[in-house]
Amino acid sequence: MLFVYTIMQFLGRFSIWQDLFPDAISEKQIPKELVHVFGERILNLYRFLYLNKTFDDIKFNFSDLDILLDNLFN
């Protein structure tokens, strides 16, 4: 469970960095090691989190998040 928390925290922070430094940071800078291990699934999770930044956003799309997490770790 700590692994899932760590991945989610990193992707959340990464999305903030992208907002703060849009000319320097994009999803293309997500570490290659994560993309190598998780493939497109990690990018899909990142895109979801980038577009759904608040709890209110996520609570209306919680089933989508659940599917993305299930796909990521199974």
C-alpha cells in the first residue's frame, strides 16, 4: 500500500511542477523507469490526476480512478 501512496504522491507533485514550469516539464519527463515498468498505464494515471486535481473532481470520477489503479497494479 505504501508503494501505491508513493506513486500517487509523486504523480501529484509532478503535475504541480508541470503547472508551475510548463515550458520545462511535461509528461514526457516522467521517469523512463516508471514508463518502462508500467508502460502506458502510468501515463494514463498521470493524465487522470492532472485533469482531476481536487477531491471534488475525483469523487465524481472515482470509478475511473479505481479502474486505472487496478490496471496499473494487475
